[in-house]
Amino acid sequence: VQLQASGGGSVQPGGSLSLSCKASGNILGATTLGWYRQAPGKQREFIASVTSGGITDYSDSVRGRFTVSRHNAKNTLDLQMNSLKPEDSGVYFCRARRSVTPVYTYWGQGTLVTVSS
């Protein structure tokens, strides 16, 4: 399985960006897709996820501003980011994780988001 993230860029505070992640290969059922962010000098942190059944979860820092969605038939994962703040800057990674046999975790290569005036 390979994950290809796209859509990063530069935006001013208060602006919006949309990220997308395309999965190629065999994504099995019961796979949760998610977004993580890594800012310079910081650990990678959870941002948002969506299960194969459509249940979403968000970090407190982005809840109400970001929306995660997936299209199972197309094997794509999206993240709509609104009301962006400078602290939202970082490299965004998509992840595919399955916690039942066969267990797997795959990461995409990351896409850079910069929020600055």
C-alpha cells in the first residue's frame, strides 16, 4: 500500500486549505485513515481520523475547524482545513492503520502547510 498526500501550501491566518491522500494498493476493510502533523522540532501529533464505517475523531486543537472525510470506493482521504492558525503549520502525513489481523500501518510522505502572514 502506498499513500500519496497532496494539497499543502502557504496561506494567511484565517484562510483555508484542502489536503487529499490517495491510497494505492489493497486497503482492506476495518482500516482507519487519519491525518497527523509534525511541526519543526516537535513530535508528530494526531489531527483527525475516520474509520471505514465513517466515524470521525479530531484533536481538540482542530475540532470545529477541520473536517475529515474518506471515499472508500476511490481509496481517498480528505482534510478540509478552515480558520487556519499559525500553529497549524507543519508537515501533514496521512496514515492507514488496521488493528485486526492482518495488522498494518502505512504512512504517506507528507505535505507541507505553512500558515503565516
